[in-house]
Amino acid sequence: LEKDLATVDQDMPRTFADHEFFRKEETQRGMRYVLKLFVLYRPDIGYTQGMSYLAGQLIWTIKDKRQAFVCFANLLCTNRLFQALFTHRDILNNRVRARVDLLKLLLANNATALYRHLGNIGFLEACFTDLFVKWVITLFGSVVGPGETWSAIWDSFLIHGEIAVYKTAVAVLRLLAVQLRNTQDPTQCQAVLQERHKFHHAQLMKEIDAISISKTFRQNMDVLQAREAVEGIWDDAYYRRGSASGPAGPPAWDRKT
């Protein structure tokens, strides 16, 4: 608990350090309030580096730190995507890996040449899962930064749900395709994707709308969501039985059969 609270303080100066709004003491106080209160509210989840981007966007949009906390807690505790990331001891658990496979499928269907290139240079195997986790934890704040484009991504996610994350990820990769196809190894790819890019929101939204969803993708996503809905019945009871320090063992999805 103390470690998580200390990490929150360490992350404040690093979250959009180049943006005036996020350097303000008032903004950082609001973000600290949201994040530290959440750590106390759900110590079994705690704090993961990158959550500060989510808290920052809520403070940016809502301004009221108490309302921002309620939104933050609801987002992390009720959304299946964030539950997959944060309610398990291993962030790279089976639920997350299943979602990485969905993203790979969507990328292969919508940017075949780029998908093959990333596979040939070893990026898909070495770094793709980490990229997915980073983009989801920050809801793409790490790659687009604060502003109208990031707000448009949030709107898309809140309206359309999890599928918007996959479409946004593929859209971003397509917009960076020229740079990425000129890379020769995973390290060079990471250098491109770690930069913050200034996409115009209309340009990104147009690219997102152009992403096609195959029948296979929909079927795989439906199976994942159906399985999680059934597993969630057990998980919810499991977490209610947990102590203040968190659940006593792995959730049903991660059991060895």
C-alpha cells in the first residue's frame, strides 16, 4: 500500500511533463487525490504506472476531483478490459493475451503489409503485448497526448466500448505505417511508437472509421466476452469474499485445469 502511494507521487511530474496544464500544482493535487483514494479504495488493484494518464484526462475534462474519482473507479472496476489488466497479479494474464490476439487479427486484416513487416523483424513477438498494455493503460495518452484528439478517442471508447480500442490501435499503426515499415528491428519500432504524435482528430477518426471488422474477429470477441461474463459471476463473488489486502488466490480464468 505504502509503495503504491509513493509511486503515485513519483509519477506526477512525469505525466505530460511538457504540458502546462499538467505542471500546475492544482492539477497534480487533483490527480493525486484520484489515484491515492483509489489505492485506498481498492488495495487489491493498487496503482500501476500509466494510470496517471487516465486520472489526468478525467481531471482535464471534469475538473472536480471527487467526480473524477467516481468516474475513474467505475472505469477500472466495471469495464472488462480494465478488469483484465488490473484485477490479476500478472498483468500479462490470459485475458490480456486473448485481447492481444484480437488486435493482431484486426491489424492483419486491415494492414497486411505492415503486419507482415512487424512480424518479420520480430516486433510482434518481442514488443506487441507491451505496446498494447501501455496504450490501454493510458488509453492512448502516451502516443497522442492531451487535447482534442485524445478527447475524441475517449469519446469513441465510452460510446462504442472495447472494440474502439482495437480500431484506434490499428488506425494509429496505419497512420505510422511509413515510418514503421522503414524500421529494421524491434528497437527502432519502439522508438517510433514511444514518440507522441500530433494526429489531427478528424484524420484519426476517419482512419478509425475505415477499419473493417471481419466475421472471424467478431466471433472471437463474442466468445471472449461470453466467457468473461460467465467467469465474472464467480469472480465477483470471489472478490467480495476477499480481505482488505486483496483476494486470496487466482481468479477462475487463470486456474490451471
